[in-house]
Amino acid sequence: MERKEFTCIGCPMGCALLVELDSNNNITVTGNSCKIGENYGVKEFTNPTRVITTSVKVIGGDYNQVSVKSEKDIPKNKIFDCLRALKDLEVKAPINIGDVIYKDIEGTNVNIIATRNVREC
């Protein structure tokens, strides 16, 4: 039997979850106060993902950086590869909220988008 402990981040309660995988590949989640916790426990146990946020250099803008985030969760084991791909990236102003800054980052099928406006100057 495989067991892992997590703290649920699905709501402000922060339930202490225990997720167990039995010999028949059945997953059991205990410690959750709601269905959100159960879903979070299963997802975190089987396929942990995260939204990444960072900033990217801007050329010719009223700010020298723009904040960006992934459009949706990416696999947790790809986070550092994605951040490395963005580290030296430079984009030209103007930039609008929602603009795709990097398409299909590291083969995840997830775009990186701008989360602020940067005017050209």
C-alpha cells in the first residue's frame, strides 16, 4: 500500500489529507472536509500540476518587465524546464493582458500569457 500526506489548498480550511493506493489500484482520500479536498488529493497523488508565474524582460516599453503566467496547470516535473525557457526571453512592447508570450512551452500544450499591459515608449 502506498501512502502520501498532503495539505489541501482547494479552500481556506487547509485539510490534512491522507491518500492511499491499495493493491487493487483503488485510491482512498481521508481527512478532507469537502469534495474539493477529495479531488485535490487524487489529482496531487496521480498527476501533480501547478500554474507558474514569473516575469519576462521587455524591450521598448514603459516597464522593463512584464508579469506572465501559464494559461493552465503544467505538470509539476516540467516547472523548472519552463522557467529556464523563460529566463532569457525578451519581448517587444506593446503588450496587452492575455497576449501569448510563449506558445506551447516545453511541449506542455500550455501557453504563457501576459498578466499586465506594457505600453510602447
